[in-house]
Amino acid sequence: MPRSTKRRRRRDAPTPRKLSNFLRHLARTGSVSDAARAIGVSRNTLYRLRRSDEDFALRWDMALDGALDEAYTEATRRAVVGTEQPVFHRGRPVGAIRTYNDKLLMSLLRRHWRHFCGGNSGRISGQNSGQAKSDSPASSLAPPIAPRRRPTAT
């Protein structure tokens, strides 16, 4: 009797419902480990399925893109809008101050600067003549920068 060409699903293979839950967790957290733990399937099983199933791999990438967008939005909010930190006096809340994450803001600006400047991170490069030249698109708007000179001893 000829064998059936239809492959049987492994007993431990994740069900379509579990895969859907995995992708939802992945989109929310951006962590494969956390999403795999949430559905009770090993990461190795999920990575193996990703390599063998193009559609699943595409949905996986879309879920990670969604998680990255969420993280980027939150990072921008923290850098630009800031977060409120409570202020206490003698153990009691008396107000709040807004703090901003300057390092995060600089990181976001650096990323966008590279995007708009074609990957050279917008650094100012000096010519042999001592004239400073900026590679940024805003360089035509800014006044020219005079080179710094060391004070001479008299």
C-alpha cells in the first residue's frame, strides 16, 4: 500500500491558535523568548517553523516591526514629552517634576540625522584649508563656522 504524501502534524507542534497568540505576544513585547514562554512552546520549535514556513516568517517580521514601532513611539515620547517623577517631602508627595531623557533624544536625533544625510552621521569635516564644512542639509541655513585658533603667547 502506498504511503500518503500528506505530512502528519507532530504531536508537539504548535496549533494555529497558539501561533496566533505567539504573534500577538511578539507584537506586544518584541521578545521571542517571552512570547514563546507565554504559549508554552520552545523557541527552537518556533525558529524551526519560521525557517520552513514563509507565511509564518512574514507574519513574524510584521509582528516585530509593530513592536519596534511601539518602542520607538514610547522612546520619542519619553525624550520629547518627558515623564513625571513624584517629589516627596518628609515622606509625603508634594508635587511632581517632569524629566526628559537627553541621551535618548540624542540617540533618536543621530538615527534621523543619518537617515537624512545619507549615512555619514552628519559630522562636520574640515578641509585642508582649515575651513569647516558641514555635510548636513541644514548647512546652507546656518552661518559659516570660523575655525578655532589657539591664543598666541606674547
